[in-house]
Amino acid sequence: MNDAHIGAIISAGAGITGVLLGNAFVAIKEWWKDHKKDDRDSTYLAILVVSHLDRFASGCCSVAMDDGTSEGRPAGENGSHQATVTPPEFSPLEIDVEWKVLPKDLMYEILQIPDRRERLQSRLSGIAEFDFPPDYTEYFWARRRDYAELGLHVSAIAKRLREHAGMPIELPAEGEWNREAAMQEVIDRIDALRADQEKRNLALVAAL
């Protein structure tokens, strides 16, 4: 092989290497640009969606505290208990964010919240239809407990979203009102009331 052939091979190799390096540089540059865009989209999504989730969780907490009375008296006519708080709504698909930047499990949990609420409302409608006035005890127990449970679920999702985006987790100071503790207290209290009712029913059946 003469010097001319060797020179041609070296020139061709250098050209190919240059093309490969150039393509690699462009690919890395595009990847970096897309990566930075995903980071920005993820941060924007987290800030915006966490606000909606917190608002929804607070609305659930308000429903959990609603026992059908107003200022200690039945809120409805003729001494009947009546809901005083409208259940919150959450419409994630109306929020203008890039959902695909989220991990699929977290995205699924967020987008499923409206379905969970709809199933909850359907269940409550069935309970209300067959409950007894004026207290509608079973309805309000179910409504308060279910919304407390949903509120805790959504609050946990908001925390996961904060962690995913590297946002600070804000905790109530000692002695301050705690939304999550308040909802858990509603669940515990209603569970205790149900247990007491079950004991009374069993005692009544045994007496008969």
C-alpha cells in the first residue's frame, strides 16, 4: 500500500470520526435541552398541582367536619340534619401542565382522584336514600369518614409530588391546628361510634 492510499484512508477515517463526533455532540445537546425542559415542566407542574391538591384536601376536611348542624342546631328544616358544606371538586385535566413528565404511578394517582370522588358520591347517594330522619346518622357518619379518608389520601399524594419535585415539606408547628390530624381524628371517632353502636345492637339481640 503506497503513501497515497494510506493518506486517503486516514482522511476518510478522520472525516467519518468528525461526522460521528458531530452527531454525538448534537444528540447530547438535544438530550440536555430536553432534560432541562423536563425539569422546568416538572417544577411548574408540582407548584401548580400541589396548590390544587392542597385546596381539595382542605375541602375534604371541611366536609369531614360537617355533621349537618349549624351553630349547634340541626341545619335543615323541621329539626333535620342537613349538609352545610359543598364537597370539593378536582379537575386535573383542566390544569395546563405537561402530565407526562411525572412518574406513571404518581400521575395515575392524581388523575384518579375525580373517579374516587365520584364513586364516593355515588355510595353516599345510596346511603342517603335509605337513611332515617331527622339525624341521618348513617349518612353523615359515612360522608364525614369517607371525605376524611379521601382528604388524607390526597394529602399524601401532594406530599409525594413535593418530594418528587424537591419542594419543601411544610409541617405545622407544635400546637398549631393540623389538617391531617383533624381528619384522622374524625375517622377514629366515627369508628368508635360505630363500634359502640354494634355492641348495643348485639346486646339488644341477645336480650331478645
